[in-house]
Amino acid sequence: MKPLGWLGRNYSLGLLLLGWEWLPRSGLVTADILPPFSATVANVAMLIREGELQWHIALSLSRQVTGLLLSVVAGVGLGILMAWNRRVRAFFEPLLMLTNPIPKAALIPLFMLWFGIGALSKVLLIFVGTIIPIVISSYHAVADVSRNYLWSARAMGDGTGRMLVRVVLPAASPQILAGIRLGLIVSLIVLVGSEMLAGRQGLGWFIAYTMETGAYDLTYASMLTIATIGFCYDRLYLILMRRLLAWKEEA
């Protein structure tokens, strides 16, 4: 089967947007509850023209990127160490299994108490919320690398560091990148939730503010902005993954 075009691959998204436009115009739902998609896009454009939206976007994304980068560096590193060292795994595995089921929203009041309502609490929440899936995916990715590859590298005289760079990371990269992809979306969710409950700036705060003031049309505009950012993140990351893993398809 030949690959479909972008529209064909995302027809469900098109149906969703058409339904969003049609429902309020048909009268089944009032525009106060659900403004049409076209009106929501117009509100996004208005907020951009006024310069208000860009400030909140820049602030939120700076927090998200900082927290995510910290979790990627720490999470991938810890996952590799857990796969290669039994003592490290024995120490951290119970902690990960204990803390992983805790809803990240439940941590927001605690982080507010410990670190205030500024950027630090948001960055740390994103770090805590995203590091566990990255650690787990990195651990399993490295642990699943074929022992034959490692034995061959040892036979060729590769040391631990050289073997890690030449054998382990290339073989484990698809699963590691998949874990980072999950962390990317989770980081956006944690960010918005923390800003809604404990923030004075940012996209999450803007959603809460417009809800409190009854400006529901702007609430939908900010939600559409967040959804668009998440969608673009995911598409761009998939493109990056395909380029980074092009060697694997060729092999």
C-alpha cells in the first residue's frame, strides 16, 4: 500500500475539527459553551497580535524544556547504570516502583510548599514527572541489547566506554528515544497542571484565569494553543527520530 498524504494520514483530526466547527453552528451546542473552531483560531490570532500569548508561551516552554532536559540527562544516565550495575539497580528499582504510581498532580501542593509558586517548583515537577518513564525505557533498552554484540565488542578489544558509544547506545536508541517521546508529552501535561494550580504566569495560568473571569472563548483559544504545541512537538520529534535512526533502516 502506498503511503497516504498528510491529510489522509490525519483524517481523524480533520473530522474532529469539522465536528468542532459544526456543533455550535448547528445549534446542538451553544457558542458560549463551545465556540466554533474558526472563532477559536481567530481568538488565538487576536491574542498573538496583542502580544499576550507569546509571553505566556515563552515562559511555559522555557520551564518545560529545562525540566525535560534535566530528566533526559539524568534519566538516560540512570537507566544505563541500572542495566549495567546490579547494585545500582537494586537500590533504585524499589524507589521507582514505589513512586511511579503516584499521580503527579498530587505532588503540586507539596512542591508549592517546599519550593514556592515560581519557576523552580514547575521545573522540578516536570523533572519528577518525566524522569521515571525515561529511566524505565532506557533501562530496558540497554538491558535488551544482545549479549552477542557485547561479546563481539569485547573480542575486538573495546573498553566499556567505547562499547557504550559504538554498540550499546546505537542498539538501544530506538527504545530510549521512545521513552523521551513519552516524557515530552508528559512534561507538557505536568507543566499546564502545575501552572493552573500554582502559577501567576504561563499557559496553564492563563487557562485558569480565563475560566475564573468567564472568558471561555479565550480558554478554548489557550487550550488550542497547547494542543497545537503538543502536536507540533510530536511531529517534529518523529521527524528527528526517523533521521537519527535512518542508519537502522538501511542496515
